[in-house]
Amino acid sequence: MPRKLRPALCGLAFSVLLVPAVLAAQEGARTSRTDAPRFNAAARQDSVVTVARQQLGRRYVFGGTSPTRGFDCSGFTQYLARAVGVNLPRTAAEQARAGREIPRERSLLRPGDILTFGRGGRVTHVGVYVGEGRYVHASSGAGRIVESDLDRSTSNLVRAWMGVRRYFDDDSAAIAQRPVPVEAPVATAKLALPRS
């Protein structure tokens, strides 16, 4: 195969695999492991970044989960994951507890990682890392999907970067759907001591 045709054919094959999943995500259809496209981790990461940037400028709507109606932050990340066949929880707080925790270190970030933001130990916002210190997110302050620098300073509208969750590994479906560990309440038993 001539070298000039190789990139075009790879792009065409990639598009053929991605389009049905993106359309399903736009309509809000749930994909299952059997009908989701089979991508390796690098292809999923590239797809998530591509789809995220295609949504730049879409409007912010509280509770929104689609390009036609608009997005909130967790609806946006859920939409991106669904586009590559991964089911994420709905809220930012739930997304911050699922997946695989990655140490909060810039050198460990990969495109497609979910970044969590908040205050006082409470996650209130999420976005998707797209590489080179940047992330895409549904901004309530801007009223639309924007790309921002991870190094921007915090303010009343900008929350502090708290952590990283990875959903898009080679076995990402298993990572995203893994049950969240819940600490069981400690049972306190009262011992009845014999009376003497």
C-alpha cells in the first residue's frame, strides 16, 4: 500500500468505527459491552479528545446530557465516555468515586482522563484532559463547553483541581463499571459480662 494512502485509510476506518458510537451517544442510547465499538486505549483516548473538541461552544444547561439540549459538566463527560462504549455514572461526585484513581501529578495524566474539581474535599465539577496541560469542560460561568488551562488560578468561579480518574484503559469498560467500594458501618456489639 502506498504511504500516501495509509493515513487516509486509517482515518476512514477510524471514522467508520466511531460514527455509530457518537450517534448513539448523541441520542442518549446506552451501549452495552456487546454493541460498543472495540477500541484499544490509545484509540479511545484519541476519540474522546476529538469528540470533546467537536463540542466546543455548545451551550451549558444544568442537567444537560446531549449536544442538542446542552450539557452540564458530568453530562458532558458521560456523553464522551458513551461515545466510545463506556458507561459512566451521572453526577460529578459519582464519577469522582468510580474508575481508577490516578495520583494527582501532571506527568501521569493521559488524554481522556477525567479531572475532578471542587472545594473542601467535595467534588463539584469534572472535565476531560486533552493533553498539553489543557482540559475541556462544560463551564457554567462561560455558559458553554470550553477548553481551559489546568494551571489557571482558582477563584469564586474556578474550582481547585482535586484529582484524576481513569476510565479509558485497555479494559476501560471493566474500570468504569466496577462497583464503587463503600465502607461498611462498623458494628458495635455490646458484650454481656457475667455478673458475679
